[in-house]
Amino acid sequence: RMQLENGFGWKDLLVLPACFALITAWLRFESGSPIQVYLATTLFIIVPTITFQPRLIVICNNFRAHAFELEDKRVSSVAFLIASAIFAYGIPVVAIILGHLIGYPILGWEWGTFLVQILFAIGYTTAAIQVGKTLSVAARGDYTKLTRGYVLFIFLSILFSGFFVNVNNVPDSWRWLVYLSLTFWGLSGAVLNQLQFNGNFGEDPCLSFVTCIAFDRNFLARYFGYTPTTTSLLSMLVLLIWLVAFFLIEGFLLLRFSSASPKLNISKKDTKIE
């Protein structure tokens, strides 16, 4: 019913694969270089969250459309929690899979890293959407109350993800922002996975000391700032914790919203029509 009321989002389903096709076609010219692997992996992780950020408006409208049904108990909090999650995640997950199915052949990458790359992209995107869903319930579906906070959260998350600033160079007093950066955990895990298993670079014998260093996977992992802070497994675990934690928080807020609503006491009375 949510899909029928809000549309199936065919445009949203096609936008992300189109973006991936353009991005990978541009990076195709850097084939075999660590720059290609790093940039492509980074964009595979970050672009879906930016692309689907307007979907937060639909999520807020969806909550407001069902608020009365939650208040009068016609829809249970658990049912709405599960249904709204499927509604919110469905199109992004399918779009991410289609985008990677298009991007990998264009880049000429081997399929050995495909499954884990998909898991990190889906894990990060769904966790980011879940944060927005939880905030939408806290704001009672009022998008204007949460837009600035959510945009700031995503901005700081990307800023301290390691893409713009090497996390090893972040001062200790600011390092907590790295640990709270959802993008850091998604990006670090995906990049480390590619550095470990992507066979598209670093296999040819290097011709100089500089190229040997530039193509060394351990050096690149430390240069990007992801080691020794994290590993692929730890990053995936943190993403899962973010997703489950905010899912449970949203469920608690829905239960509180439903239980705090006054019950409707309707009594039958004889009426006269004058």
C-alpha cells in the first residue's frame, strides 16, 4: 500500500545505475591504477546516499500519512516499522545492485570482490537511511525539523571518512568524529576489501622503487588512513551495529508514539434529526 500511495520510484531506480555508468566510464581510462580502485570504490559507497537523500521527504510524508492509523491502533507499531523499512530500503538496494552490475564490467574488474562490495554499499546506504527514518519519527514526520541535522550528519560523516582528510592525521581531540562517521566505516571496509582481493592492480612487476611503493597494498591501506584503525570485518560489524541500533530506536519511538496517543472511546447514542 505504501508503494501504491507513493509510487514505485522507477526514476529513483534508474538514476543511480546511470550515475554509476558515467562514473565508471570516466574512470575506465585509469585502468590498473590504485587511483581507479580507490576513487571507484569511494564513489560506489558515497553516491547512493547522496542520490537517495531526497527520499527522506517521502519517508516523512509516509509517516504523517499513517500517523492517525498508528494513533488509533489500526496499524501496529511493529507492522509499520517493518513495512516502512521495506519501503525505504527496497528501491535503493535494487538500484545499488544494478549499478554495480553495470559498473564492474565497464571497469573491467574481476568479480571476486563483487559480493563484499555490494554488502558494504548496501550496509552503508541502509544505515544512513535508517538514521533518517529514526529522525523522521522523532520529528513526527516534519521534514523541516530534521533536514538541517541530517544534512549536517551526512556532511560531517563524509568529511571525516578518510576521503578528504587522512584519519591518521586527525587530532586526538577530533578523532571521535571519525569513529562516529558512518561513511568512514562503509568506505574503509570497502576499500580494504578491494586492496586485499582486487586483482586489477599490483600484479605486474614494478619498474622503480616509487612504483613499487605506490602499488603496495599495505602501504596504500595505511596511506589512506584505514589501517591500523580498522579492518574489513570490523567495519562491517560497526555498520551492522549502526543499522540495528537505529532500527530498535525507531521501534521504541513508534511504540511510545502509539501508546501516548489517546484511545478513542466511542459510545452509541440515539440521535434526533431535526
